[in-house]
Amino acid sequence: MQQVPTISGARLLDSIDAPAMLSQVERWAAINSGTANLAGLATMAGELVDAFSALPGKVTLEEPAPVTAIAPDGNEIAKDHGRHMVLRVRPDAERRFLLTGHMDTVFPIDHPFQSLTWLDADRLNGPGTADMKGGLSVIVAALSAFERTPEAAKIGYDVMVNSDEETGSLSSAALISALARGKYAALTYEPSALPDGTLAHARGGSGNYSVTVTGKSAHAGRNPQEGRNAVVAAARLAVALKALDHAELSVNPARIDGGSANNVVPDHAVLRFNIRPRSTEAAEAFQATFAALLAEISSELDVTFHVHGGITRPPKPVDARAQKLFDLVKACGAELDQTLNWQNSGGVCDGNNIAACNVPVVDTMGVRGGSIHSPHEFMIVSSLRERAALSALVLQRLSVGAPL
């Protein structure tokens, strides 16, 4: 790609309309868009279509892929999700990027945390202000600023804002993979790892499982020996899974549904658990050990197991190309008088899925803030402008040939 003179970070910063960004976040944070609130998600999606339509390209709302879950009674049921917004700009460009965010929050429609409160002159408390309606405003402002540079016409990009990130992106995973394919680099707009702007570096993975246990009922007094206790089998499995914890893997048995009257040997239970592998090797080793445990306990207790779920966020190591992207983000931050560092994270996000497609990604390009997933969540308002300028500058540098 031909080298051309670059626009300074200061000029990009001057082009960011911070008051407009704040008004946008205040309006969006007032919309409850918990992952299960389909009406709220539809309203939020409409807001995003309007906002991103100001950019060149085509905006669409993509249907969610089918997703199922296991009910407490063991039946597999459909789980509905909202539509996902996609903006495609210059799809025929030789060099293209991917920017991603999510419109859903962890706060359901009946959660008491629904309003905005100013904590001080620079901190706004409210649902989704940091995670990540502030980040969505950063994407819009960054791309608007970038589009005013001469380099923008030479490259293309896709923007994906999904409706289900907070529950694992199950209905958008295939869409993320399709959009990531062939991209030169990606930016994801989760809030910074710390209020000082620290970026998340390498991430572990995550998997959620539901194991349905089927035993045999019997009278607890007359013929208990003829029963096969599903709750005992679920508990036995939970204890065995927890024993697998080591430096590269954590396992969290979270819930057991099932049981019956006290005088009945229960023939049904559902064990739900989460795993956090810190490496691909740990994830693969777990799968083999898990299968062996199921076979062992099934044989010993004469029960059957049905497994639903799996690893949906692969571990995200930072390879050489990804490190070059981190270094570029840090250098751009320095040009804007922003000191950026990074640290590894036990949390997961869509950046895990993007990295699994061999695309370098920095996934905490959103606002600075803190206390996410709690009623104390806050956004540092001044970070709206600074993070938008940072992304615009990173995109501008990538568009003129920054090597990865």
C-alpha cells in the first residue's frame, strides 16, 4: 500500500464532538436492553441503525442463529435473541477491518438499576454506560472522524453489534466468524480493563455446560436399592469436576436442578457448570478428561448423561501479529498523550472469537470506566472523546500500511 502523509492525532481529536457523544450515551443507556428483553433490544437496534446510517455503506439487521438451552426438567428448549446490526463499508477494498460491539446489557427489564446518576463532574453511573453503550458511541465517532481523512477511501471495514454478547454470543458466533474472515485487523469496544485505560491482553477461554442425568426412581424406604439416584450422580460429577482445577484450568459447578419428594429416589437432575481454560492445550485436555469422568460415573452408578453446551470462547493468546497491533495502539495513544498499558484477563468477550479466526485484535478499545455488571457501573465521560480519537488514529495508521 502506498505511503501517504498522515493526519495528526491532534487534528483527529479536534474533530470529535464530545457533547454529542454524551447525549447519545445518555439516550442509549435509558433503553433497557438486557439480553432477554427482545423489545428493548429492538428499540436499541433501531437507534443503532439510525446512528450508523450516517456512515457510508449498507446497514442491515441480521437474524440470530437458532440457540437452545436445557430447562430444569431436562428438556431442550429454544432460546430467543434479538437481531444483530451489521454495517458493511467498501466491501471490495483490498484491506479491510472489523469493529465489534454489543447492544445487550446484563440488566433485565425488571432490574432496579435503570437510571443515570452523575457521581461527579466526569463519572456517569448508569446501566451499560461503560459496558458498552459508551463503546458503541466511540465506534460511531471514531469512524466518522476517520471517514474525514483521505486514507479512508482506500480501505473497507465491517461493523458488527450483536445482541447476545453478555450470554456468550451463541446466536452471533457464526456471524462473527464470517465477518472476521480475511480481515487485516479487528478492534472490539469492551471497556478498558481498568479505569486508567489499561487494555486486556491475553485472555483465557470459557465454556458453559448443562449435563442432564437420568437415573431410576424408587421408593426411598421400600426398595431404594432398585433406584438410581440422579442427584447423587450429579453431585458426584460436580465434585469430580471441581477437583480438575489447576493453574491452567478453573471449573465452577454452579447449579444442580432436580430431585423429588423426600421418600422418592430421584431419577432426574441437571448439573450446570462453567470452565475457564487458560490455553488451547488445557481446553483440549479437559474435553478428554470430562468424557472419561462421564463414562466412569455412568458405569459405577448406572445412570446416563446427556451433555449440552461446550467451549464457546476459545482461549485468546497474543501472537506476534496481535502484539504489533497492541504496540500500534500504544504508540497512537502516546501521540494523543494517553498512556496505555495492558494486562492479561480472566474475562472473555467477542475478541476471543475473533482471535480464533487468526485475526489480530485489541478488544478493550471502549471507554474508561468501572464496576461493570453491577449497579455501581460508571463511565468516565472524558474518555468518550479520547477513545474515539485513539481508534480513528489507529485506523488511519493501519490504512497507510502499518505492518502487522
